[in-house]
Amino acid sequence: MHREADMDTFRPRVDDAPWRIRGGVASWVAMLRRPLALALATALLAAGSAAAAPSHARHTHAAICAASCYAAPAGSGALFLFSGHGFGHGVGMSQYGAYGFAQHGWTYDQILAHYYPGTTLGPAPLSTIRVLLADKRKTIAISSKLPFTVVDGAGARHTLAAGKVSLGAGLELAVDGGPARPLPPPLTFSPGDGGTLTLGRAYRGRILVDVVDGKLRAIDIVGLEQYLYGVVPAEMPASWAPAALEAQAVASRSYALATRRIAAPFDVYADARSQVYLGASAEKPSTTAAVDATAGEVLYYNGGVATTYFSSTSGGRTADAADVWGGRSLPYLVSVDDPYDVISPFHDWGPVPVTAQTIAQRLEVPGRIVDAATTPNPSGRVATLDVLSIAKRSAAPTTTSVPGTLASSKLGLRSTWFDVGVLSLSAPAVTAPVPYGTQVTLSGLIRGVDGVVVEQRSFGAGWTDVAAASPDETGAVTLVERPTITTDYRLATARAAAAYVRIRVTPRVQLAAPGSRTALSGTERPALPGAPVQIQQQSTSGSPAWKTIARGTVDASGAFTVPVPLAPGTYRAVVSPGHGYWPGTSAPVTVTG
């Protein structure tokens, strides 16, 4: 949550003064150049804005963007709200969907046939797998609760007492009851009967330790089924229905064999680069039973083990692999309905607020981002996020098209199935403080977002909801205000608010023609008794251009008279009340000889 600037600390002073890039798209340009026709009527609030239209067009309610609401920081540009469906790439089996099918009585083979059409079950071609546990380590510690053994690179077998051994790149070990000595690599550690080896966590199988470029690498050589004992509970909750766990076991077994690194010294990683493998310490009776119930079964397509991608949640329909990663379409990785995925907490998500500033930084989009839209692929997910921006030195908009997978990853979205809405409010072209009661026009854009209101925060007050925002068919909205004190404005929903625009207000100061050569008088509106007044004379040479020559204060009626001997020259009055007002300056008055 970004903290907003505290208006109570506002004290003005007198001297406060590469992806594919396409040219501007015609529809974008037309939208940007179209007159902003819809005005939100505004009325005088006690500490806020004066009406530009009848007061019945407004109301005053508590702000809908409360403490838990995301408030974009000032100066962060347009606010984009991303809402979508699913969690993960969406290809192949949806784990929540599989759970839903299992709850509706489907068996694991029926679930697999639905998500991977055209595949058949068959025996696994391998019974052992090599899992990378650690790499590029300076030291490795392996322990066992039972006596264990190690075979060195020369084939010699050595005994080790129960406990822990620590290895450096020299592979020095105290074995066979003797002193520590270097052993030829690689070293293969085996547990005692029925035991496990621990390298950070407990693992079944044998652990091979080798030296690569002066650093240590550890690989678990383990039975395929024992490997799955540590994978399935890491990839799916052990409390889920047996049929879902069994479907996960077959999918994980198939994926491991289909994606193994045949030419490498290991087959799979122990993390999400392959599948999460947590070893014997993660095993659960229910997931072990699911592995045993499907022992040795994998999915085949066209004679080879199928690459059975899976992810948490599809959002209601899985994605075609070709739409997500490109390349040719695989008949068993096509888009299918996923009706029971609705039980997932990630079936729908959002809105996720992301500022234009954040998008520009993370997606490396040049210029000031003003809008964004999505281009879908045949699976309904986002092929590209098309970001409209305007370069600092050019008024011509440019569209940068970012691949949906990259945009989702960089922006922290749950999937590539999303829509984007936008909220933005722009400051007037003239950003200088405005005199009290001056009409100010703010323009904005609201698209793809419902329930938007205009909120304002006058100096010394909190945010209030003052009007519903109703954009025209292009999304354009215009807000016409007459602020009576420095006021912030923003577009907000119950979940997020765009960056606010601050309109600074000065008192309206008039300096009367002098009636004598001994004083200058004038008025200040609104009447702010006690506000300090400076009488300044324009310098005929040198600096500063205006020099303060006398001081006074405003009386209860808003008038002031400041004694000052008047020589020929040009004079002005500056009233600096503070407390939500910037210094106000009168028009110059000339005294002749």
C-alpha cells in the first residue's frame, strides 16, 4: 500500500515556485483526440469545491476507497486493473479441475483421458531416475541414522559409521575406521537397509557426489516410484480425493520421463524447473497409496511418453499448448472445457492494480503509458498486451506489443487469461495554482472498470465520495470543478484508486488604486482574517524582480490597508494565508509622478 501525501503538512511559501513496436493505431488516436464530452456536475462543499452545475448532480458520502483499498501514489500515471481466471500456464491437466472431477465420481483414467485426449496408458520404460539435489556447492554434508557405505570412483566400497560426513572439493573422508583421506570421484553414498540419506532433507535412493569445475554436485539416484513418493505430495494436497491423487501420480510420472535430460548427468531437477521433489520427508500415506495404485503407469501418444503438462487452475477451460508456447499444436494438449475447476480459489482473480509507472519499468515500454488492451489467442488467453504510450517529446502515440506470457510473469499476474481496465485522471494543461473560485477542467479515462466514483480531499479533510463517474462510449470523462481551497481529486472503486490530481488554490487578491501617497489598500477573497500581506515594488534594475517594502494583515472583512510611502513605480500585493492556500498575487498598480 502506498502512503499518500498528507495534506495537513502542505505549507506553501511565497517563493515556492523490445518487443514489436507499431506506429500509432488509428483507433487509439481517434479516442485520444475525441473531445471529452461528459461533464460531472460539481457543487460547493463546506471545505471543498464550488458548483459548476446544480447541486443535485452531486452527493457527499464516505470514500469507497477505504483503508484496505490500494491507492496509487501521486505521479504514478494511469492505474491499470487486471482481472482474470486461473493460476499457471493452463496447459494440460488442471489440478483443481481434476479434484472436482474426482469429487463427481470420475476415475483417474477418465480424468487423464479428458485432459490429454488421444493418449493411452502403458508401462513406464524406466524404473530409475536421477534427480539433481545440489549444484555448485563449496561443501556438502550427508548424514544417516544407520551405518552406511560409499563407493569411490575406482569402485572401492567403504563403510561409514552412522552420523554426518562433510565434503569439500577434495572429497576427503574418514572411512573404514581410518583417518580422513581423499577419495577418487565420483562418490556414491548408499543408506543402510531400509534407511534414508539426509542432504538438507531425507531422501530415498543413493546420492552421487561429484566435483565439477571445482564445485560439488549431488544427484539422487532413486527408483521412479520412490521419486514419485516425494513429488505427488509436493504438487497436490494429500487430503484430496484418491482419484485426483492417482491422476497426479500418472501425470507426474509421465512428465518426468518425457522431459528427462537424456544427455545430461542427471534427468530432472528437484524444483519447479521439472517438478518439486521433497524426498522422503514429504511422503504422506494417501499420496504414497496413489503412486502404488498406479505403479509403473504412464501416458503414451503416438508411441512415445506424453509430455503431460499440468497447472493449478485453468479458469474454466484449458489452453492449447501452441497458443501458450508457440510451435505446432499437439493433439493431446489442446483446449478442453474444465467445468469443475470452479472450486479453485484462483478460478477468478483480481482486480490487480498496477500503475503505468510500474508497467513502463517492468515491461520496458518507452514514454508515458496512457492505455492498454489485450489481443487474445484462440484459447482465449492473452497473446499480447498492447500498451499505448506517448514519448516525452512527441504527441504521436506508439503501441508496444508484449507477449502475454511475458507480461503475466513480469507484472506478477496469476495467468495469461486476463482483461485490463484503466482509471486515469489528468491535471489541467496549466499546472500553476488557480485563483479562488476559478473553474478547472480535469479529463480522465475509465474503461473496463465498473462502479467508479469521483472522490475529493480538501485541505485538512479526508477523502469523500462526491459523484458517480459516467464515461462516454470511448471511456472519456470530464470533471469540471471550482475548488475553493487546495483540493485533491481521484477516480476510485472499492478496491483501488488512481493517482490523485492536486489543484492548488490561491486567494483572489485585488489592489486598489492608491488614494494617497502613504498607503495601499485592497481585498482578499475568501476573507481570511490575519493572513499576512506583503506590498512589493517592482525593481527597475537588478534582482529580485520584486522587493517587499511593507507588510500588513487581512482584517475580518477580507480587506487590508498597509502604510507605505509611495514613490513613482509599480506595486503589487501578495497574500500568503497558508492552511491550504498558495500565495495569491494582485494585478500590478502603477503610481506615477
